[in-house]
Amino acid sequence: MKLVKKKVLAAFLAFAMIITFFVIKKQAPKAETVQSGTTTVKVHYLRSDNNYEGWNLWVWDKANNGDGSVWEFIGQDEDGAFAVIEMPTTEAVGVIVRTNDWEKDTNDVIVDTSKGDVDIYITSTGNPDTAKIEEKPLEFNYEKVNVKVHYYRFDEDYTNWDVWSWVDGSSKEGHGGANYEFTDSDDYGKVATFSYADMAGMSKIGFIVRKNDWSDREQSTLNDGNRTINLAYADKNGNVDVYVLQKEPKTFYAENQVDRSRKVLTARMDS
């Protein structure tokens, strides 16, 4: 009798393993839908009155039913105000040009990102139903890129601090690593300015804010303090500003993105 029970139990376990195998096989394709990488959409918004005060973007991941959030314009050039949207890889991004009171200048604009990153140009007509919209692949055709690195330290001691920078993924002459000093000041802090020529096709610039003898550096979300400037944030003429805050691993592309109040309080408490 015991032998029969053992045989029945063995058969049951074998059957359970087979069922489990098929269940796992059915679930396996879901792993292929796990997103990796980043989708970038650069939005240009042109108004005939050049008045962009109060206007922003409502953005959501259309392909994955993502929640909406506000994205601010970070700069202006001949094509109007522009903003750069970065989110986990998706095949469609929803955009509305609007105010915080939900006055709209476009209806829902669905950007197809299934084939890559996109430049979208929106021209206001004063009527959301007739706004002019043009989409192009996001390309990097800058002959020259001009970089300004803005750096703020709570102790305001910038002695021997500088910027080490290079063009990411390039072996062209003049694109290798070199140091650039903080030679100017503005309302934010110290400013280092430098330029790279022959930049067609180049999409990223790497940099490190560091002591010039490498004894210290600002850490970042990447290895060893390396930071990346995404040239999607540059204006039409290749000008791009980035903002670095002492002990803050993130790099910002507009001064109003930086919250110094919390950091100042922390610095005072640490001292």
C-alpha cells in the first residue's frame, strides 16, 4: 500500500512540475516588455507674440498609460521656447501645451517614438484645433557647441576647483579630456565656459567638476563623478548651460530646477 502511495505521489509531483513549466513558459514573454533605456522628445513651441510666460507642457507616457506631469520650458531660440522630455523607453508620448489653469494651445498631441527620439515643432495659431505640428527625428547637427558649467558651493570656496571635460564617444581632434577653469561669476555661482568644434553627429559631452589635482570631485549618479550633458538640451545655435550644486549628484539644465534651500539647511546643520 505504501508503494502505491509513493507511486501516486511521484506521479502527482511530476505532473505539477510539468504544469509549472508551462505556466512559466507562458509568463516568460512578459520579461521582454520590461523597459530599458530612455526616450527623448524635444518640444519647440512658437508663438507670434513671443510671450511664453505661464505656458508649459502636460506630458504622459501614452503607450504605457502613464500618469501625466508638468514639464517646463528651459530655454528659447529662433524656434520659440523649448523643453526636453526624457522618460523610460516608450513607443508614444502624449503632450499638451497649456497653462496651469488648463488654458490649452493644443489638443492632445501624440508623438510616435517607436522608431527613435523625436523633435516636434508646435506653432500656435491661438486655436488648439488648428495648431501646426511637425515631427522630425531628433538629430544632432551642431557644427559648434558652447558649454557653460555653473557651479555653486555653500562655502563659496572655489580654490583649485575646475571642470574636466571631453566629447563622449569621439576620437576627433580637440574632443579629448581637458581642464577648464571657472573664470566668470553670475547670480548662481562660478562659471566655466568652453566650446567644441566639429560636433555634427555628437550627442553627449562628459564632464567632471573636480579639484585640479584630482584630490576631490563632485560625485554624480554615474561612476567616479562623471556627468553627461545631453545635447538635446542645447538651443538651435549649440549653446547649452548646466548647473551643478555641491554634494548634489544630479546635473540640472536650468537654474530654476535647482533647490538650494534644503541643501543650505543641511550644510549649516553639518557645520
